[in-house]
Amino acid sequence: MDDDKVAKAAALLAEARRTGVRLRGLPDDCLPVNAAKSNAIGDETARQLGEAVSGYKISFLFKPREAPFISPLFESRIFAAPAEIPASLTPSLFIEPEITFRLQHDLPPRD
């Protein structure tokens, strides 16, 4: 997947985010084939949106030596509890809450 296809996929995702119009999927010619390509699309989408990133969501497919999927969490979509989330932010009316915590001190080194 070349840079043009990454940019195309990111532009579609960014437009869907800006307008709230649901994107049913990416065209076949810009579907990511692995975590690295998916991450490149996520990075480019964040760049195109220009929103502040406050954290990252990381998931693994449980495949040996497979890179994790890394998605930015935008400041505009992080809410402190208790929170009321405007329905306009979730046009599908589906919500996937993430539970996060902030470390106050460095973790000790491990073997």
C-alpha cells in the first residue's frame, strides 16, 4: 500500500469524522493489509483532522510477532466521569467506552 492509498483512506475517514456521515467501509484499493498499514492510515487521519491526541488505544491480534494496532484517542472525544455524551458524536448510537487511567509515578523496572 503506497502513500497515495494511505492518504485516500485517511481522507475518507477524516471526512466521515467531520461530517458524521457513516462510512460503510473503505474501497478495496485502500484497505490495509496489516497492522503497519492500518497504523499508517490512523496516523494520517489524525494529521488530516488536526485534533489534539490525548492517548492511544492499542490492540493485538494474538499472532506471533504481529505488530499491534494503534489508534489515537482525540482530546475532543475524552470525557471525565460522570459525563453526558451528545448523540451527535455517535451517529450510529453505538458507543465503545474505554477505561483509562493516568500513572502518577514511573513504574519500577522489571527483569
